[in-house]
Amino acid sequence: MSENVVHLHKPTDPPTPDTAPTVLTVVPDAPPPRPVPLWIRSGRAVKTAATHESTRATLRAAARHSLYTLNGGRIVARRAWDGRTGSRYERMIRAAEAAGKLEAAEEWEERLQRFRAARHHRRMDLLHSPVDAAKGVAVGAGVSIGVLVALGVVMAINTKDVADVITPLTATIDFIALLIRIVQVVWGPALAIGPFLALLALWSVGRKQQAAPNWALPANARSDEGEPITPSIVVKALRDLGVPALARAIKEMGDAGASMLGPIRIAGCGVEVDVTLPSGVSTNEVQGKRRKLAENLTRHEHEVFITIPQAARTVRLWVADSGALDEPIGPSPLVTDDTMTADYAKGRAPWGQDLRGDAAALSLYQRHLLITGLSNQGKTVALRSLALWLALDRSVQFLMGDLKGVGDWAMFDGLASTLIQGPTDEHVIQVTEMVEGAVDEMNRRIQAPPGTVFPPLIVLVDEAQVAFMCPAKDEERRPYGGSKANSRYFMAVRKIHNQGRAVNVLMWQGTQDPTNENLPKLVREGAHTRASLALGTESQARMALGDKAVDGGAAPNLLRPGLDRGTLVVASDGITIPAGQSSITVRTHYIDDDSAENITDRAKALRDGVTTLHAIGREEEHDALADIASVVGDAPRVRTKDVLARLATLNADAYGGWSFIDLKRVLDDADAEPYKSDGVMVVARDRVTRALANRDGGGSASAAG
């Protein structure tokens, strides 16, 4: 028999899972939610009903039609008042005086005097009109009765019945009695319906004029446009600009500031006004508050431009119509006009439109060009459109380097003498040697006899910042990039800037996001035409356009990246700039790749055929006869002068010093001598081709270095 052991002390060790007691937890049910009070439920229902779109639409409709009637009555009353008084003329006089149009004010004052004289004459006539009216009624009644009696006599004679003498008179009296009965019947309903018809007429006037607040109008009739620019709005915007001296001066002016304003002129898709600032207020105080001024004029910042004209203490405000700058400007004339040609010396490239809506055309004659801006803002398209126009002048030659290398300039293959495309250091080396070749050509032209006319040679480098930032060095440890005295690309560009213009060798560059490192100061200041798309900071704007342009109001840093793509601020004497301004804003035409190819096809048809080099050769010996054949191209004959120019462009080191004697020597040795055609010496393609075939067939190899 086993014994049960009873422990008198509580064990201190925690129970194991096997020995732990089972604990049951009872979770009570959640209490029922408290009922929402009736007043809260009623409030929610009222709020839902009040804020429902149907309710809001109903309230808007009720307010709209009520205000149509009310404001329609106001419009009719004002029209009646204007017709009976001279208030219209007085308003026009005040507006003309506020706008500074004194001649217009005098003209309106003369009209007011004529109106008052005519009104006085009419009032004096009213003194005699009652007597004249009574006499007129008596005479009219007598004549009418006489006519009726005469008609009755004629009827009596015809019918031989004396009673017919008064028949017309009796019929007239019966007709008048009928009219009186009709009026008696209609008069009551007319009095009841008349007020409703009058209200309907007032409602119709108000509805036609959209005489209701913008919030009450239907969605398809609401206008998001800003207020029209009037003298009072401009003065109020300036007064609230936050310039204490300006606000105080406007308050003290007897004409409430109207004398500050010049005439408000329509200028393209906006208006323009000159503001003469009072003493103690500088122009840069207004320029620095462009955003606030735009908001005071109910415009966005990009819709207001502030420039400094020649007049002292004057700012010129150009205010766009709301949303007008977001509308496209249409295709380029290069695309729409297949017959357009170019003239390098006398013509102007159709580039786009200025803010006034006028065509913006740029002269390219002997002007170095620089276009910069942030990435993907339309720099290449803007630069390419100028080259496309100039390509339609058959005398122009191109050397092109595209350091982006994505095909933006591929359509110039067969048109440019050299076209290098790619972003690598090797491409930078090739572009640098291309520019240095242009320097050699420039030096050759400079040494020519005075008065010699040379065809224009455009040296174009897109994405030039890649060249300036290139770390590669040549065998002599000279860097290709950089901005030092031994930097090859930098020095080649500087040499062309210094002397190329005189002999029609011009440098065009497009760069991104300018800094002192990727666009050295001496290079950017060497360009005659400087243009900038949207930039990030004012310091970049000064790099792109120069201090003078920025101090005069140029602000590419205030353009909207992405939204203002293709909009340029241009500083150049090659484009028409309003007097007193140092820059102009141009919205450029967009020419897509397909349209660009069509234009270059037209340009190629104007030429005899151009062989485009895609790399700069470094061989010491050159096949002169083969090079002559390549520059002659597909043309049946080419002038010897043009052959020499093309050879120099092809390889300045080998052919830059050639004369007609050198060319004739090579051709005579190959039995392909030049001859006269229409009075000028030419080189025949057939002769050169036959000479090449005979030479290669005979195993000879003529070379000239």
C-alpha cells in the first residue's frame, strides 16, 4: 500500500508545460455601439445633401439665372443712361488721359460737345412740339375725312346710290371700333404677362453677355483668362508691389499714378506699356519682384516680361494674354515653302516668332554663334534649323561635329564636307582636328590677295561641352579639352573667333548647362550671337548672354524647363531688337527629323555632290587624283576654282597651298587636263574617272603629298 506525501511548502520552480494548470480565459462580448444621436445624424444628412454635386449645380443654376436678370437690367439701364447722357464720352476721355493719349482725349471732348449741342437742340424743339403735334393731328384728320368722302362720292356715282357717299367713312369708324374692342380684350392679359416678358428680355441680355460670376457659369462657359490689362490695374499692381517709395509716390500723385504710364499697346499675344518710375525708385527694384507683379496682374510669372528701354527710370512691361504662351506658333516656312532659298550675305533665317507675334529672323552673316541651355530644351533643334536654312545657299560649306552622336545631324551626310558623330574621346580628337583644319583654311584665306571673296565655311560643334571637358592628351602631352593656353580645342576655337569672321570662317557651338569649366569665358564672349534656352540660375544666364543682357532684363533662368521648350532669349545685332533693349525672347519653330531630311534633300539638289568624311585622315601621303574624283562627285563638270576650294576643305594640310598650276599638273600627268566651258576652266568627271581606271588597270599608283 503506497503512502501519499503532502508537501507543506509551495514549490519555487515554475511549472513545466506538462504540469502547468490549464487556465480558461473568458472574453466578454463587445458592448453594443452607442446609438448616434438624432441631431448628429440629421446634421450629417443635411451636410451630405448640401454638398452634393446636384445641389451645388442647382444652386449655381439658380444664382446664374437670377444674376442674368439682375445684371441684364443693369446693362440695359447703363445703355439707356449712356444714350441719354454724355457719360460714355466722359469715360473715354478719362481713359485716354490715363493712357497719355491727349489727342484722343481732345477728339472725345469734341464729340461730347457735339452731343450736348444736339441734345440741347432737341430739348428746345420740345417746347414747340405740342402745338405742332396738335396742328398736325387736325390737318391729318381733315385730310383723311376729305379723302374718305371723296372716295364715297366716287362710289355713289358708280352705284347711283347717294348713301354710298358715307360708306368709306362708316367702314373706317367700324374698323377703329374693332381695334378698340381688340385692345380691351388683350389689355388685361398683357398687363399680367408684360412684366414676365420684360424680365425675360432682361434675362436674355444678361445671358448673352454672360453677366454672372465665373463660379456660377456652366463649365463650358467659364473663363480662366486673367483680367484685361487697363491703366488702373497696372497702377494698382505697382502700388501693391511692396516697394514703399513707389506706393508712397503713387498715393501722393494727383492723378493716382496714371501719369507714370505710357500708352498701353497691343503687342502680339499680349500688351506692352512703358512705366516711368518716380524719383527714389530704381528699375531693379521692380525687376526683382517679377513674380509678385505678375500675380498682381492676375498672370503667371512666365507671362510677364520686364525690360529696360533707353529712357531713364523706365521699365517696359510686356504682359501676355492668359495661356497664350502655351499655344504652338505653327510650322517653319522652311517646311511649308518648298521654293524657299537662302542668302548667306543678305538673307535672314526664319527662326520663329517674338513675343509680339512678329516673325523673328536672324542674320548669320559673319557672326559666330553660341546656343546654350539645360538638357532636352530644344537646343539642337534650334541650332539645326539655322543650319537647314543656310544649307539652301549652295555656296555654304559645312564642317560638323556632333558629340552627342544619336543621329540629330545625320541628314547632313552628303551635304557637309565633314560629319563626325559620337561622344567618345576619340570623337573629340577627331572634332578637334577638324576645327584645327578650319584654322589652317582660315590662315590660307588670310594670306590670299586683298579683295579675294571666299565661300562661307561653317564650323559647327554640337554638345561642345564634351570637347571642353575631354581629359585626353596628344603625344606631346597637350590636352584636347580644358581652357589653358595649350588646350587644343579651346585654342582652335579662339583662333577662329579672333580672325575667322573676316574671311567667312565661322564657329557655331551648342552647349548644355554652362559653367566656367565646360564653357570658358573667352569662348562664350567670342560669339556675336548668343542665345539661351531655360537655365537654372541667374549666374548661368550671365554666362550664356553676358552681364549687359541680364542687367537689361534678359532672364532665361525664369523660363520654365520643359514647358518653355524651344523658347530662346537672344542677344545679337543680327536680329531686330526693340530700341533700348539688349535682348529679345524668341519662340522657335520646331522642325522634326523627317522635315529636316526633306530640307536637306532640297539643299543637296542645289549642289554638284559632296562627299562627306566621317573621320579625319592622318596619313602622310594622299592620292591626289582620287581626291579630285571624290570632290568632283556626280557633277559632269566642276569649275577648277571650286575643285581647289573643296580639296582645301577635304585636307587643308595636303591641298591648302595648292594653286591652279598644281591642280593642272596632276590632271595633265593623268591625261585628264582641265578645259574651258562657257568661258571658265572646268574639270570633267568623265576624264578624271577614265584616268583613274587607266591608272589602276595599268598598275600605276600616282601619289602626291
